[in-house]
Amino acid sequence: MNTLNIIKNNMELSHSVEILETLLIHLYLCSRISNKDLALKSGLPIPIISAFKKELIKYNYAENKGVFKLNPVGVKYVLDELKYKSIDISKYNSLSSDERRKEFENELSVLLEPVYNSRPKVNVLLDQAHATLETSIRRVMLLLNNPRVFKQNILFLGDDDLTSLALMMAFKKLGYDSSKNIFVKDIDQSLLTFIRDVAEQNDFVINTEYLDLKLSNAYTKNFDIVLTDPPYTLSGLKLFLSRAISFTKNDNSEILLSFGQKKPMENQEVQRLFNNQNLLIKNIYPQFNKYHGGSIISNVSDLYVLSVTPQTYPTISGKNNFSEKIYTGEVNPRIKFYQCKSCNNMITIGHEKDILTIEQLIEITCNKCHSTKFQYRGQEKVSSSDHTRQLGTHIIIDMKDCDAEVLKSVSTLEKIMLDIAHQCKLNVVTYNFHQLKPWGVSGALILAESHFTLHTWPEYQYAALDLFVYNEFKYQDTFIMQLQTQLNAQEYEYKILQRGF
């Protein structure tokens, strides 16, 4: 039996043996340290530290006098058994200085910038949005806070952010270039090839594996740390978190989860998911991650540090396939409308279109004038089920920077709405308008097809309108352009909802 396991049993310690390895590494890095300071560094009670010191002295791993210090036998154990022989101790210890830490981050940035500039393009169908290089380096520096990181098995469950490569570069700079403890499992084969090629070019091993997490598998409990940045949906989070748990080694393992803030009710679902799987929230770093092209999450997400407990279990067993949709494009398919600022050409992107994102549109340019500047005009939710009974189309419009005088006048607005209804072949049954005090107008046209309503705020030069029609509406462009023209709006946005069940 390993000496540390014998010591653990002698101490009747309920913690995993990795806790004792961490204490040994702290002792090695600090050279000498008091029981109190070691307790502060490790988060363990002083009585446990004292008992550990006695055991190390008994097994001739520590000096039997003065402050807590490893003897040559203990140092050799850390170097040979825990494989810390190649690590540049002075450089690693210097990272406790803010100045040296910043220098180290800058050195990493210089090494990684050409790699990140050549990484594969995002696959939006997989909810990919590249994290910034600075974000990946922040994640690496967080990992390096734990001195046991060089010995831990670290899994990146999906890594289009290339944090595995950033960690590889950090290890190399600290002298640890023979590591085989970094693993990446991903469904994107081109990404796996890129990571493997860059690692090989740097004489480093990163273990890569193609893996579809929706399929049942032998999810081996082999990892001390699992980092994952799952799809933006609750079903995607549920799947990735369950698989991450299935990969964790024991109750000393951690999951570093990147996930964006959602609406309050959905945030409660996230918290409930942690609780249901008996995960302990060790820390939350708000807006820790920043992204390029992650507009659906406002280009930021939080970082959760989750501790695995003895009672932790995955809600989705590794023995079972997962049939739910997990990607945003599947769960909430949408198309978006952009207008070229140069030639006013309207372009539709998104679900089942040739262009999926605004980033792609900017790269491809306007198909009429080749401009790269576009104004967002709105979006339409696409029915994701063939079994949905569609009962109507609902258009919601925000008209901004309008003519304030027009927005104050009941008679003018009444004429505008009746005129637009006529141009769009809508049949007005009745209508009513009301002058608000001190200004503003509310108006409604009851249509044979449903309704057309308006509310104005002249003091903000803003008008909110909506149109609901039961049948197919063929005059969408005319409707919106006429509103913009007649209200003299300098900017507008709209959403199109397909109503039904």
C-alpha cells in the first residue's frame, strides 16, 4: 500500500488521499511553513495538519524539529512519486506576486496569439462562440492556484476555446513539458485535429477523443478536474453536467462550469440542477468568461466552481442515450433580419439560411454592394415542430427616434394606421384612439384578421406597435417600411412570432 494511504488510514481521515498529496506539495514548494500557515493554504483544520506532521516524522518524510519541513526523503517522494522534478519552483512561486503573475500572463498571450488567430471557425450549430484569449488565460491562472494541478487529470469536455492549449503553454513555461494529464473530448473533429497538431508541434501530448455526449458510453471516473462550457440551453447544461459528473474521480474532484445568466426562473432551474445532483457551489466568478460572437449570452458567462460530494450523482446515466434537443438552434430556432447601411438591402440570416450569424454576414459582405456594416432590424421565431398548429402571425415593432409631433396627434396616427391597413389588404372592422395626458396616444384597429395596435411616448420619440393576423401575411415588408416612413423613425426593430400550439 502507498505510504500516503497508510498515513490516511492511521489518521482515520475521511478526505481522499489527494488532500495529503496537496499538503506534501505545499510543503515542497514552501520549503518550510508553520502548521497555522499550512492550514490556511489548504483550508484544513490545524489538528489535521498537526496529525499529518506527526505521521510524516514517523515515516521519516519530515524533520523532527522546528517548523514544518520535508527532509530529503520527503522531497524525493514529491519529485519522483508525484513527478514534480521538472517544475521550475522559483518561477511557480513567483506567480504569487501580482507583478510577476501579470508578466507571466503577457508571456502566455504572446505565445498563444498566433495559435488563437488560426483556430477553426466556430460551428454555430454546436453553440460554439470562441472565448477570448484573455479568458482562456484567466482560466489557466485559476487552475494554477492549485499546486497539485501538475499531477491532476484534467478533462476539457468540449474545448473550442482552446484552454487546453493555453494550459499546455503554461506547463511548458513552468518546466513541466512531459505531462500526459490533459484530455479533450469533443464532437468537433476538426477542432480535435487542430488541438492535437498544435500540441505535437510543441512536443507535448494532449489526449484527444471524438465523443458525442448524447450517446451512452463507459464514462470512466478518472478525472480530478472537468472544465466544460456547454450549449446555452438548460437541456444542454443538464447533459454536459451529468457527463462531467460521470467523468469525475471522487469527492475531491471539481467541475469548472461556464454558463451564462438567464431569466430568473431559468436561473432557479440551474440552481435546482446543482442541488438535485448534490453538487456543492464552491465559488462563482460573475462574468468571468468573455466571448467573440456569443451575442445570445451577451458575450459573457459566469464561471461556477462546483465540488463533487460523496452523494453526487449524474441525473442522466452514462448507460442511457439522451434524446432531447440541446443546441439553441434546435430548441429555439430563429431567423434574424439585417439591413445594409449602405444600400438598405434587407438580408435574412439564421435557421436553415446560408448565413447563420452576423459575424459570417460581415465576412461575406452585402450581396449587393459588398458593405460590411449592417443594422439589426429584428427576428422571427421559427416553428421547431412539424406538429405545431399555427394559428397566426404576430409582429411586434419598436419604432425609435420618431417625429414627436406625429406621435402626439390622434388624427395623424389614426390616418396613418388606416392607410397602412388599406395598403396591406387588412380589413378594418372598427377602431378607437385615445389621447393620453399630458401627451401620447393609444390606438387600436380591430381587424377581420385580428388586431393592429399602437402606443406612443412622444417625450422619448418612441412608438410600440403590434399586428396580429390569423392567416398568412404577405405584406410584412410593406407594413414595416410604411410605419418607418410615416412615423419618420430613424431606427426600428421587430420580432415575428408564429402563434399556435
